[in-house]
Amino acid sequence: MLNISTYDGDVIDNESQDYGTMNSHNGSTYAGGFYYGEYHSPGKLVIESKQYMGESFAHGKLNGKGHHLRYNILFMGNF
């Protein structure tokens, strides 16, 4: 289960389903598809202070294009 502090979206069998938005305790945000409580495409994840962003997910893991900003260097591509 995700470390969610707030969630707005559909819930089926106590799991986030379909489209929703969540904010986690660590400052991450996600808006997009959920499948049995996991990120599932399409969606957008922003971890903490916009250091990492992903757009495509399958079963809770990044699957496709995204970008990562670290030490003022932008990495873009498939993950």
C-alpha cells in the first residue's frame, strides 16, 4: 500500500482504483490512474521538490518516459 496522507478518487475493496489524486507524507504528489492501490498509467508523479517526474506507470512502477532533475542536471528518457 502507498504511504498516502490524502487521496481523492474511487475506492474499491479498500484500494484506490481508476483515476485519483494523492499526496503522501513525504511531499510527493500523484495524479492519474490507480490499479488495486498502485500507480497505473496514465499519471504524473512528482517526488518532493520536483526532483523527479514520471508519466507512465504499470503496477506501481515507472514504465516509460520521465525526467529526473538532480544537481541542476536534467535527465530525460525511458525508465
